Amino acid sequence: MKIRMLETVLPDLLFLAKPGTILQSGNEYEARANKNGAISGLCPNGEYLGVRPGEFVFKSVPAWVQAIWAEVNPQALDGTRIENKKE
């Protein structure tokens, strides 16, 4: 799954975060979802950082995540390629 950031996102507790934990606006990142559909982007330093609705859009997404987000924030799915495999 891939996301494109609409805003730059930093950890809430920056002083506890590993250096380089950032998702920059305009960039695309690999991402993962938990069973509830919460999305985390893979930062350049290898850490995952959770993102909120409105901070990103999907570039590609598994069908099961698409089904969740179609109800939560359908704007995040505009222009998304739906993946057939489950991630």
C-alpha cells in the first residue's frame, strides 16, 4: 500500500522519537494498516508513523482497507489504485 502526504507529519512526542521520523508533504511512502484500518507510513529511517484522515491520500490500497476508508474518509481514496492482494 502507498500513501502520498498532504501535510508534513512529525511524532507527537518529538523528543522521544528516533531522528528522521518524519513524513514530508508531497512525498509518497509505503504504508501499512492495522485490523481496524488505521494507517502508518514508513519513514526514511525505517520507523512507522501513524497518520490521521486529511493528512494523506492513498495511491494504492488493498480492497479491505478501501472498504473501511470509503465510510471514514472517501476523499482519501480519490485516484486510488485498488490492490487485489491482502496486506
